[in-house]
Amino acid sequence: MNNNDILRRIRYAMNLNDNKILKILDMGGHPIKREDIPFLMSKEEDPDYQETSDELLNAFLDGFITFKRGAKDDK
């Protein structure tokens, strides 16, 4: 399983649309353009396949935590 598979599975399991994906990545500190989302969701068999980096997946997961839980209070 690669990073694209993980993103795709989380997206469908949590019913995340493009706007939510963009917001989550922005919250994680790695904003992207809407045109880049299909590349993140591509499978290895797709002709336009581009592997998602570990850094982008990490930013997505960090942003997803903030998206679901809210901003962390540093008290």
C-alpha cells in the first residue's frame, strides 16, 4: 500500500470532498491547488500517476487531526 492508497481510502471512508481535502492540507501546512487533487488520488495503473510524498501525507494527517479535533491549545 502506498501513500496514494492511504489518502484515497481516508477520503472515501470519511466522505471528504475536494474542498475539505484542500482545507485539511492547508491546516497541515502544505497547501496545494485543486488541479493537483486527482494526482493524489491516482492509482499506480493510471497514466498520470504521481506518487504522493511522505511529507504531503504527513501534512494531510496533521491537518486531518486539526480538522476533526480543532486547533491544539498550547497552555
